[in-house]
Amino acid sequence: MACMKLGSKSDAFQRQGQAWFCTTGLPSDIVVEVGEMSFHLHKFPLLSRSGVMERRIAEASKEGDDKCLIEISDLPGGDKTFELVAKFCYGVKLELTASNVVYLRCAAEHLEMTEEYGEGNLISQTETFFNQVVLKSWKDSIKALQSCDEVLEYADQLNITKKCIESLAMRASTDPNLFGWPVVEHGGPMQSPGGSVLWNGISTGARPKHTSSDWWYEDASMLSFPLFKRLITVMDSRGIREDIIAGSLTYYTRKHLPGLKRRRGGPESSGRFSTPLGSGNVLSEEEQKNLLEEIQELLRMQKGLVPTKFFVDMLRIAKILKASLDCIANLEKRIGMQLDQAALEDLVMPSFSHTMETLYDVDSVQRILDHFLGTDQIMPGGVGSPCSSVDEGNLIGSPQSITPMTAVAKLIDGYLAEVAPDVNLKLPKFQALAASVPEYARLLDDGLYRAIDIYLKHHPWLAETERENLCRLLDCQKLSLEACTHAAQNERLPLRIIVQVLFFEQLQLRTSVAGCFLVSDNLDGGSRQLRSGGFVGGSTEGGGGGGWATAVRENQVLKVGMDSMRMRVCELEKECSNMRQEIEKLGKTTKGGGSASNGGGNKTWENVSKKLGFGFKLKSHQMCSAQEGSVSKSNNENVKIEKLKDVKERRGKHKKASSISSER
């Protein structure tokens, strides 16, 4: 701590209760009352240093009082500061520090202790110490600025507050790694102008560790918010990076709002940043609410500048402290801007409503999602576009191309699954939140299916129509095979959805089988080309034999896969035929027992499929049946060709035998 000693006399003051006495041997002839403390002093030392005391003593002397009484009620710093002033007037040793220099400077100005009343008076002494010592040190500037709180009016008039803030802003905006001496002296070792560490004034040759840009957060957080706000404003005007300013605001907020949780593993929870409030003061609820509202206004509306978790914590505290509606709306908007960066635990917020309709604040999440959808978050042509497709549960496209909209869709589906067990959650709210996500944003509907299944499980009293309306949000074509298998056996789902799932599963498998047949034909054609090429060339050198072996192996693997798919298709066809017969029976009973032919059965099946919502043409079924027909036709033609060859060979043998017999 920087300090300066004034005067040379020993301490000649003694305190007795609420009174100070000067033990110089002479009886006191003046009593000065400052607050609740009285000082029994002598007139001459005071009037020789202070213009105010000179006038007050002269006025009291005119009244004829032998022992005058002077009251000073508005002295900056109070009785403790006047004690130091009185000692200075008596020539007692006085130690100037960063903690008392502001009080003494303001008190000296108030008492008019200028050079007219003695050379080297208190104003000049404190001004010199403040400018040459305090302002050249970060720590001393922080302490001096803290002391300005109690004498803010005087400090502003004397530009003390402004000088401290300018000094701090200048040092915070300077890279401490470039100017390690004497800027960085907030806790590290002394450094030489060359940058090496000093030990007892001797250079050790060791280089100091690099200092991060948040080294001043803890010291600045010890200031009162009005002074901290002024410091941040000046720093911002000096061009300090926005992320550094935002980091200081978040650190200050987490320190002074006890309801905010500290993030684990971050810079705020390690080392010197884990200390509690330096002043030991706890803000009242009203002060906490005002602080939260003002911090929210200071933060810029920019995506990614502040973590989403911080805004979520602020929103939770704002609702507890009953902050203004504008503050809550702005926080929800900030969260919505970067909703794709949020985690599921961030959105699961309890409801603080007096009505307690639901356990979770679903309305707030709905508004946050609306803010996100209102921003320009959608990337054209990305994975989240409607042209994305799904093949047996595997996404077509690279994971790196996932869009923010897709991430938000996954986040909302997870949130729906979390809040679904709440029995007080009404169906319209659940359905509205699920429907707010665009259809193209979900690459798979597995997450939505899981949320709907959980909601149906915890709301068994829902009517059949309500269940069907809720399940209409699902796109059965975007369910994975695992989800389809689960849905086909789920008794909570409406029958219509189960039939759709089975139908789409069969179509998906048939399409896969048809594709395998096409691939097999291409491979067979390629193998025939390989054979003909090898025969014409007359040589298999250069790796030709290896390519043929690879093609044969791939063909065998495909045939094995096709066999397993055929078995699965046969099983599904049996199930589908049984369902078809049952539906035809139902159709006969409704029509009064009329008979139907095969063509009528097909029409009945088409009508039922239209009623069930299958708005498409069975192209894949036709493709598969056509492929199977072509395969069977090709097999029959091969058999006929073989028979013709046998007949020709027999005829040739018969002609040879007859010619031999005629020659004989």
C-alpha cells in the first residue's frame, strides 16, 4: 500500500469516550463537535491552517464566549476525517493512504485549507499524493474510487471520481502481456522493465505468466453499482472488446445476486474469482431487482455474447423478484435469439405463477420459441429443408451441416418429454408447443413420438378424438425402424396410427428390396462385362481377376441380404393379408352381407387406405411386383432356351447316326 507520512511530532491526542483531548499541557479553549464526537482543541493551530475555522472562531469570539463551541455537521468523512485534519493542524505525523486521501482531500476543500493559510497545506499535500501515487496504481485507484461512495458529491466536484475511472479504464484497456511493468501489479510478482521477474530487486531471468483479459473482474466487482456502471461506460467508450465488457457484467451480476448459480469449471469458479462479496453487504430484494434490470439494459442485444444459461438464470431470478414486464420480455427475447445454443436443463424452469396451473413455465418457453422462429435462423438448402430424406433411420447428409432450426427442434422435443408427465399440463398447450416447430425441422419424429407417448401414458383420461388429434402431429414416414416397432405394439396409440405405422414400414421394406433387386441386376451386368472382357483380351493380368472376385463376393452378400428381406416381407404380407380380410369382413357387414370379387376387394382396400389417411400411390408395391414378374419371366425364358438346346443336340446326334448307317 502506497502511503506518505506528514509532520514529525508524536501522537498528542487521547480519546476518552466520545471526546478527544490534546495533551499539550495547555487547557483547550475551543470545542469542535463533529457528529457525536467532540474535540477539545486550541484555536491557534486551527485558524492558522483553515479559512473556515478562522471565520467561525472570529464569529464566536465576538459573542464574548471564553471557550467557544463550533459545530460542523456536513464535514466529508465525518469525525474520523476531522481527527486526521486536527492532527495535521497540530503537526502530528499523518499517514496518507489510498483509503483516506479522498476523505482528506474533500475535507480540506470544505475547510479551505489552501496555501494562503500555510505553505504545504492539506489541499496541496493530498492533491500531490493522489496524482503522483494513487492514480499510477490499479489497486490504489480501486480503493480511492471505493471511498468516493460516501463523499460522491464532493468527489465529483473535485473530479476525483472521474480521474480514478479514467485511470482504471486506461489500465484495463491495456494488454497486460505487452506492458507487464508497472501495469500488472494486482497480485503477481514485481517485474523489471524488460519483463523478467524481480526478487528483492534483482532480476531472476524468469518470465511472468501471461495474464488473461478478465484479470480486473474481481477488483471491479467490489465497487458499488453506480460507480461500476460509470466505469463500464468509460471502458466501452475506449473500445474494449464487447465480450470482455459482457464478461465483467455477468461476473458482477453473479457476485451480487445470490440466486444466480455459478457455472462449474468456468473462470468464475476458480482461484481468486471464487471469493464472496468483499464488502460483506447483502443487497435487499428491491436493490437486487434494480440491479438485475439495469444489468439487463447494459448488455448488448447480440447473439453469443453472453451464454444462454446466464440469461435463463436471470429470467428465473427476475420472476422471483417480480421484475418489470419489460425486463422479463427482453430476457425471453435474448434467450430466443440464441435458443439453438441452450441445453435442455436451461428450459426446464418451474412456474412461479400464483395460480400454479402447471409445474413448469410452458408459456415462457412458448414465447421464447416464437422469438426464435421470428428471427432469421433458417438456412436455405440445409439439412433442415423439406427435401431431406431418411433411409432406415440413417440421415442423408453430414452431421456438420445440421442447422440451428434442427437443433431447436430436438431441444423442444426433449422439453416436451420432460414436461409431459405433468398431469396439470393441458392438451392445447402441449399440442401448440409441439406444432410450433416446422415439419421440415425434424429429421426424425422419434423424439416427438416419445414425448407424445409419455403424455398419453400420464393422461389416460383423454378421449379417442383427442388422442387422434395429438397423434396427427406425427409423420409416420419419419419414424425409425425401432420407433415403428415400438409404435406397432403400443396400446396407447389410436388404431389408425398403428395401421399407418405398419403400412409405412411395409412400404419401406418393399422399397429397400426393390432397390436391392436393381443393384443385383447392375452387378450381374457388370460381371458379364468382366467375363466377356477377360475372354476377348485373352489375359487376366493387371488385377482383372481381383475385380471379378470382389464383384462375386459383393453379389453373394447382397443375395444373403435379399433372402432375409424376402422373409421379412413375407411375414408382413401375411399380417397385411389378415388385416385385409378383417377389413373386407367389416365392409361386407356394413354393406349388408354383399359378396365381393377380387377386384372389389382391391377397391375396398383402396377406400380403407384413403379413409386411414394414406394419401399416396403404391408405386413401390407396383415396382416390387413388376420386378418380381420380370425375374420370373427371365427364369422361364432361360428354361425354354435350355430345352431348345437339348432338342437341337438330340437332332444332331440322330442325323450323324443315319449318315453313318447309309455309308455302310
